[in-house]
Amino acid sequence: MSREIPDSQVDLCGELGHEEEDDFTPIGLEEPFGFVCQGCADCCKGRQDIVLSGYDLYRLCRRLFLPPELVINGFCRLYMGSLSLLPVVRLRPRKDSGNNCPFLYKNRCSVHEARPLVCALYPLGQTIEQDGRVWYFCQNQECGGPRTSGSLKEFLEQAGILALERQDVEWARLNISLSRRVREAAPRLQRIRLKLAQRKICHALYLDYDPARDYLPQLRENLARLEPTLTRLLEEN
């Protein structure tokens, strides 16, 4: 059974301190990239660093026909990131299954069509910069079937990644901006004021959504409502 990873070691970027394990050399969209999943589910086992974006959570809510609060309470951990100072939602592994994904049953993903981006990407990793540029790189992995011909773009299209990229880019840029604002203000804020700002951000990013409505319009509406309150809370005392 894998050890339990403390919340302080997993932030929006995943588990902290493990960047050196992967080769971050970007792969071009037209470069050859072949990977065939053998369905062993090893990548779903013992993982405690699966961080959900707001869109990931929204898609799970639609799949499970549950509101965000119930999905978080039933399958996730919610806390404030030690580096980002923003809310972090990550899947809560099932201890009775060796810290495996809560949606893994009989070596199959029970929410496959709504699986989080990090799962759909595997064995790729993704980096999104503030200007919206997206980079893909290959993670260390020892699974997969025989390599086949095909480009990275074809792999991403087959996995449904490119169809989600617009929402993912907007989410990433938003979090980069919010984290910068909160981290700059935090040293001069009273603790209760910082906590209130973080709670308001959490509602805007994760909780205040109707799964029956489209995601991006709701995100933008939430941000518009959040901005005056956040500006007031982060003002210098």
C-alpha cells in the first residue's frame, strides 16, 4: 500500500518536488507520437496527486448527476495550496483499495467519458503558460502497447484533449492570475481576511455551478461577481 501524501505536498501543479523525474522537452503537434493503452489500469493505482480543475469537477458532476459539494465530499479532498494559496481539489484515493482512484472498479474507469484531464492526457503531461501557449511532454512510463505511427495531434484528438483545450487554457490563466494576486496580498492581510478571500474564490471556481448549464459562461459570471469582493478583501489594510 502506498504512503498517504499530506495536503501540503500537493498543489495545483500536482505533487511538489517531482518535476525532476520527467523530461519536459516539448513535443510538437506534428511530431510522431505513438502510444497504445493496454488497459492494465496501473496509472490509476496508488496515485494521490490527481488534481481537478473546475472543468474536471463540472464534468464529473454532469456524469454523476450530483452537485459539486456532494462530488467533493464523496470523492475528493478540498484544501488551500501551500504555494498557490488557492483552493485545491484532488481525488481522494480509497484506502481500502491500496490508495487507488475512487472511480476505479475492476481495473476499469467508471467515469471514463468524464475522466479528469490529467488522466486523459497520460502518458503526456501538459504545461499552460500565462499567454495561453500549451506545451505537451512525455512522462516517464513503463506501460502501453507497441508504438504505432501517428502524430501527437492525432493522439490528442483521439483522446478528446484538443476539444477541451479552450476551457483548460482559460482555467490555467485564471489560476495563475489569482494566485499572483493572493500571494502578493497575503503578507499584509489578517488571517481571517485571507481565509474569507480564499473561500469566495473556492465558490467561484468550484462550487457555484449548475451542471445543467454550460461551464464557461458560469465561470465568467462567477468571476464578475467575485471581482468587487475580492478587490475589497485584498486591499491593503
